[in-house]
Amino acid sequence: MDGGIVTVRYRPSLRPTHGEITLSGRVPWDIEARWGMSNVVADLDDLELGGLEISGGSSHVEVRLPRPRRAVRVRIGGGASDVELIRPAGVPVRVRIGAGVSKLAIDEFRLGSGGGKTDWRSPDYDEVEARYDIEIGAGASEISVRT
């Protein structure tokens, strides 16, 4: 920990690496998961989330998002694959896609592949401040956003 920033590093290994991290729900968190990761399940349900960034190169990632208190930005970097974001029921979402995304599912909306920019919003997105604003970079695939 340094100046309010917690950094977790691990050495890549040929053997499977397992671990568990518990974050306190007493403080708000901005989470940046960089340099790729795989086979991650993150239950953030009890946290106050200020923002979330998952870099490219990540795969097989499931994130259970908490009920937001305000608009929360989530960014999925290009090259990420098999990422599932699960938000609480009734929380609106906006999903913006750069270009070149394949196999995207947002609630009942499905996109096999997208070559251009896309901006999808829940019907009540503009009326509610406690919501998720999700950006997905080019080259991402198999991304799911659901309740």
C-alpha cells in the first residue's frame, strides 16, 4: 500500500496460480486490473465502486457489480474475451463500443459482430443517476452485460 493505492502483483507461472483478495466495504474503490488475467471471479457486491478497468488480454472474467450510488464508469480493454458483467436488477446501463467487437450480449440485445461504433442504452438510462457507463475497446469478444 502506498498513498491509498493498493497494488497486487504476481509472478506468471506455468502452474495454475490461485488466490483470494478481500476488500473492505468501508471505503470506495477504483479498481484497475491490468496486464491481463484469466479465470477470475470478482464479487464486488458489498463495495462502493468508483470505477473499474479491465485491460486487454484478460479472459474468462466474471464480475458481480454492486448497486451504484452515482454514475460509475467501467472500461473493458480491446483484446479482452469471455468477460461477464452482472449488475443488480433495475440498474440502467449504457454500453459504448469502439469498433470490431464480436459476440456482445447486453440483456436481451445480441450483436454477432460490430464493425463500427455502437452506443446502446437501457430505456431509463437518462433518468437515473445511479447507473453504469461501460466502454468496450476494439477487438474484444464474448462480452456479456446482464442483471
